[in-house]
Amino acid sequence: MSEAPATPMHPIRGRALHWAVTAASCQAFLLLGYDQGVMSGLIGADNEFGKQFNHPDAGLQGTLTSIYDIGCAVGCLFAFFCGHRVGRRRMIMAGGTIMIIGTVILGSSYSVAQFIVGRIVTGVGNGINSSTVPAYQSEMALSKHRGRLLSAQGTVTIVGLCIAYWMDYGLSFVQSPIQWRLPISFQSFFAICLVLQMIPLPETPRWLCEQDRREDAVKVLTRLQPDAGAPGAAQRLRQSLLEIETAIAIESAGGPFHYRELFTRGKIQNLRRMILCGLVNVQQQFTGANMINYYAPIVYQNVMHLSRNTSLILGGCTAIVYLIGSFIPLWSMDRIGRRLSLMVSAAGLSFCFVMVSILLSVGTQRCAYAATSFVFIFQLFLGIGYLPVPWFYPSEVTTTRIRARGQAFAGFVNWMCVFIVVQITPIAISNIDWRTFIIFACLCASWVRIV
């Protein structure tokens, strides 16, 4: 007997269910954003974190920050190999649980080794979620709202980033280990909320149909109908089910799945789809976004030679501007499309970093503040395209048969690229200073042509 979807006695349905799915998905990305920003205010200063871990140099700072991304990449591999069998819902719950365990290890750390282990474990959980949540949201959302809802995940990511930046700043005045243990441990709050939010939610109808659980899929589709009692609702439900089953039938015509299918061309063009999944994530990370989002206070302090307090404040303001920019695709994404959004974003990012390089090369305090303004504008352009698109683009260009694996592969590529950028940024800043911006300006310019 097949396992029935886990739901309460009076399950959420209709618009309430759509909102609940979106809220849970956004909770995962709130946690993602918080994790991206929490280390920014802790490293690179003579504070309690530095005292606890013997004032790590630039190389160790990069390792303590970037090793989390290796964990995320490993989590994506778990999703790649297990996601199709386990299902979206249970994978997300597993990811949240793993993050809670990792946070306990981090919050109780007294050595570099323990802290690194905690970062890796936390990363594994986040990698699972970042690979699975977009597919879950995409398969549960109405097609006409999909782009807007998935763009909202990017907005919530930046809310998490803002929370991390300003919590770090507020606690920077506390002279005790709580200065770093509280913001590190606070990750568990978001992870616990995510697990609790997923408990009453159903599995996606697409995944249920793939597992030959048609009756359960019909129940979920019925719950997803925003107006189940209205005339024509039954016809719309049958149409939705037919579309899912037809797509699965076409994609399953080749028999049981084999991993070599991911590298085939043919009529379905799986290889091209997988390349697109990876390429858009390579582009996202090599815009220089995470040089800013992971290290904004260090960039302001070490490259622009501003005070530590001013750098922390500007880091928080940078996150707020990023948040403002993330609202733009909520209006533009479904109007101008994914490709044009990426091209406008890349062109703007390149221009901003060119201006930052020119201003910092002058070397005056006034020019440093002017360069800061272009970092703010950079965040606006990032929000237009390269913030939201890479997270949901893979789920849109892959077929149902390979969607979970395509999303996991995209996540793996993303996190490996994050690791590279986050690992080399402190070293690059230490050695070539403001010239680091030139590298990313050139890469962003090349993305316009490639897209």
C-alpha cells in the first residue's frame, strides 16, 4: 500500500495552501540569506570571534567562511541522487533538521576544527534545501504566478541577509562570547520554523504521479484549486492532471531513468538543458555578488579604508539597498522575461564595478565614498536579474524527468563557484586591493554577450 501524503485532519487548501507553500519556501531562502551574511560582521576584526579563534589570517578567514559552501555542494549531491526517490517535501524537512544539528555544533564551538565541522554540516542541510525548494515551489504554484512567487524567494533571501548584517552590528558592542555565539546560533530559529512549516504541507502532484500515486496526486491538486467549488473547477483539475500525466508519459517513454540521459542530445536536448542549468549559476557567482554579500564590511574597511564601525553600518545599508533591488523583478520578471533581465543586470553590474575601480584608483577619501554609492547601485542591478533567475531557471528549462537532478546539479555548480569566490576574495583583497573589482567587471561584461 502506498504511503498517503502526511496532512492534518483538516488540511490547508486553496489560496491558503498556496500561501503556506510560498511561506515555507521563503523561510528556506530567509535562512539561506542569513547564512550568507552572518559571517561578514564576525571575521576580520579584533573582536570576540577573533579572540576565540586566534585572529585568523586572510587565508583562514576565507576557509572559515567558504567551507560552508563545500557543505552546500555536498548537500546538492544528496539531493541529486536521492531527491527523486525521497520526494521534495521530505528532502526539505531533512535539510532543515541537518541545519539544526549543524547550528548546535557551531554555537558550541571552542576550536577552529569544531567550527569548520559545524559549517560543513550546516552547509549540507542548506544545499539540500537550495536544490529542492525551487522545484517544490515551481511544481506547486499556478503557472501564471510562478515567476513572481519564485522571484519573491530572492527578496526574502535579502531579508535574511539584512537581519544577519544588523544583528552582527548590534552585537558588535557586546564584549562577551555572545557577540558571535548568538548570531551563529540564531540560524536554528529559521531552520526549526522551516521544519514545522513543512509538516502540514503535501508532496507535489508531479512527484506523486511519477511514483504512480495518482489518487494522492488528485487529492493534492484538489487542495491546490483556489476555487474548488466554483463552476469549471473539476474540469480544470482534470486538465491539470492530464497535463502532468502527459508530460510524464512523454518523458518516461524511454523506460527507467539512467544517468547517462543527462548527457544526451536528441529530441529532448538534456545535455543542453544541464549546461544551461550550470552556466547561469556560474555567471551568477562570478558577477562578484558574493564578494560584496559575504565580505561587505571587509571590503569597506580594507579596500576603501573606512573605520570598522562605518564599515559595519555601510554593510547593513548595502543589504538594505539589495533588498530594495530585489523587489524590481516582482514587477519586471514576467513582463520582460528571464533573458533580458539577465542582460540588463550584467551590463549594469559591469558598469558599476568599472566606476568603483576608477574611483578607488584615485585613492582619496571622497572617491572612496563615491565608490560606495556605486556598490549600492551594483546591488540594485543584481536584484534585477542575477539574484532571482538562477534559482528558478533550472526548474523551468528541465523536463519533469530530470528536474530534481537538474536543480541539484545547478545548486552544486552554484555552491562550488561560491566556494571559489568566497575563498579567494580575502586573499585577492590582501594582494591586489581595488583591482579585484576589475576582474569581476570584465566577467560581467562577458555575460552580456554570452546571454
